[in-house]
Amino acid sequence: MNILIVRTFGSKIDATSYNVQEIGLAKAWVRAGHQADVVLYGGFGDDRTVLMPVDDTGVIRYDERLLGEDAYVEEGKVDGDDPDRFISVYYLSGVSILKNGFFFSLRELSRNYDYIQVHEYDQITSWLYYTDRRLRDKVVIYHGPYYHEFNRGYNLKCKVFDHTFLKLKSAPYTTCYTKSTAAAEFLKDKGFRNVYPVGVGLDTDAWDEVLENDGAGATSGIAGTEFGKALKKADAILKADVSNLPGTIADMISGVEPKGETGAREQRADRFFTYIYVGKIEPRRNSMFLADIADRLLSAHADVRFMVVGDGDVEYKGRFLAKLRRWIDKGRVIYASKAAQTEMPVIYRMADCMLFPTIYDIYGMVLAEAIYFGLPVITSGNGGADMLYEDGKNAIVLNDMTLGTWTEAAERMYGDVDMRNRIRVALLEEKDKLSWDNVVRRMLKTWPGLKNRS
């Protein structure tokens, strides 16, 4: 079957950016034996098409059907299983109104496909397609957001949408796939009846290559980067004054070889126990609460360090960093506003535990990244956590958002080597579930016209 995946938002994105969900999903459909193409918002101007390889061909081809004599092929290394498998990425011209994308040629293009996948039930283009009597049998919805009291703007938008568009015309039997269990319940409350949580996939191709080429312990990938410079500066601060560090760590910082300490990272006494947070610095992510947790742990343990990678609003980020300033100045907190995806394997491998106390998240991709790297996590019960984690088995999942509860959980993770090892073993079993191929397998079980056939 042929599937057209439509990103209905009226914002431009680069199809080659990290983990563009529509691209990852389309490639997985092709690997499953179907054809899938993607529509992205192109703004004003001419439509254009880019052909992207499904396999690791290193080739980007520009579609002659739209570009004519100006089409060209940029050849690169070809080492995929089938270099002829491509997906078409259509950048369609249109207008954006209140973040809703309206595409001038989408209706004509959609006639060439058996199915159309639209994103979010409350996008107006999505609604126009899943309620159209001529199209609705071939339309499915892929939805992420859900109700949370913190998400006031989205809640208001949905209330207005439900009392206008959805009240005017609904399609309760449309097949809906969601990124989390919370999102599935959200759509069911709207009256949709065929709703199935399938999660989100993770594109790990770049990381696989970095780990294969550099190895798990290599640090060459961060040399000269913002994070690499922050780490180098922190180490220099510690080396200049080792008087307040535990003896074994002081020896390590000073260049003295550890004696009798071998084996896994968590069993060595000559290194810091390192917590990490990756994500935006903002109220929704509970960043001030994170800073309070960090302050307590850093105050209690001289062998604890924190790594923070994330940016945010200037004023809010400034207050967040001010809370951690004394620890940054002591070399115990390493902060970088950003890190390239090629740096993340090195950074994640330096960490012992991720803290993710977000108030609301559609699907915390960093939680999936933590599974990929076998990193134990303490997380709130958000949209990603309800699909990926089971409290006590492969993570610590907390619904109690008090400082004492989170600090106690972080202390347990710090002090219990056996628990961390059990979690790592459990995460290995979850790693295969992270792929977009697994998302497609879940969809095929309930796909319209194909139910119970796979």
C-alpha cells in the first residue's frame, strides 16, 4: 500500500534534521514492504521534492518530476542493502494560520495514495481530511498531546476546536494512533473509538556510526565543542583545588593512577557519580526543581557531579544557572546550552543516572535515548514514561513531585549498585522496541482494512 504522511503544522523544518518523526516513520514503512512519502510545509513559493534514501546510501536525489532540467544527483558512499529504496519528501507551498498549515496542492497529491496519515486531531487540515466523506476511509490520525492542567494554552485551543470544528463535524470511527497512553485516553474522551497507543521511534543511525568508529569511552567527539570546553574548564577548576575532594578522586584529577580499582564504572572509587539532564530549561520541564535536587545532592556528596545540556528563555535560564552558580564555579556542574547529536554518545556514556522531573511532555525523546545508552533514569510520569518505563523494573517513575521524594530516589540510585545493574539489564531488553520499525509493526495490527492480518 502507498501512504502519504502529512506534517500538518505550518512551520518549516529540514527533512535531514535529527529524528524528524515523519521521515523515520516513512522509512520504516518502506522497510516493511510498503511505500510511504512525506509532506512538509514549504511556505510561499514553488513545490519541490527531495528523494531521501531509506538505506544508508549517502545519496540525496532531487526529483526530476518537479525540477525538470535543474534536477541533479549528489552521489556519495553507497553501502546500503538496497540503494534504490527512496522516500519522496514533498515541500508543498501553502500558508500558515495560527500554526495550522494549509497546502495548496495537497488534495491533488493525496489522490495518488491509498492512505493519508495526518498529524494531531486538532489541526484544521487534519480535520478537513478525516471528516471528508470522500477521504475519511483512507485517513488515519497520529496524535501526541494530551490534557494536563499545566498545558493551559493547548487545553484552551482544544476547547475552542471541540466546540466549533468537532461539533460541526466529527468522525468517531477514524483510526487514531497515539504517542502515549495518556494521548490515547485524551482522544477517547473526545469521542474517537478506534484509538491505539504505538509510541514514537528513535533514529539511531548517527549514534551507531559514532560508537562503532570511536568506541564507547572515546572523548574525541566533544573536543572543542561547547560541552567539551565546559568539561575541560570544570576539570581545570578541580585540578587547581583538590583539597575538598575524596582522596581517590583527587588522585585521579591530579593524574595519579588508581590502585586496585578496576572493573565497571559504577564500581570504581576514582571517579564522580554523574547525574545528567538533557532538555529545555523552562517551567514546563520543572528546571528550578531540578536545580534544587542538584543542590541537595552536591551538598551531600563530594563525589557527585551534574551535567546539564539545554537552552531556554534568557531570563528563566539565567535564574536557573544562578541557582547552580556556586557549583559551576567549583567544577561540579558542567553546563552547555547545546550539543550536536554526534556528541551525545560521549556525553551519555559519562553519566550514571538521568533525572527528568518534567511536569508535562508529549513524548520525552531523551527517555528513549537513555534506554539506547543503557542509562538508568528517574522520571516523572509523563507521556514518554508511560510507554517506555515500568517503575521498579527499568526505571524509577515518580508521581510525587516533592523535593524530598526526588532526592531520596536519587540517593537510592547513587548508593545501590545492584539496583543500577538490574535496571541496565532490563533496559537492554527494551532497546529493540525503540525503532520506527516497531512502531509500524504496532500500527499494522490495527491498520484500517488490515486488522488482525499481521
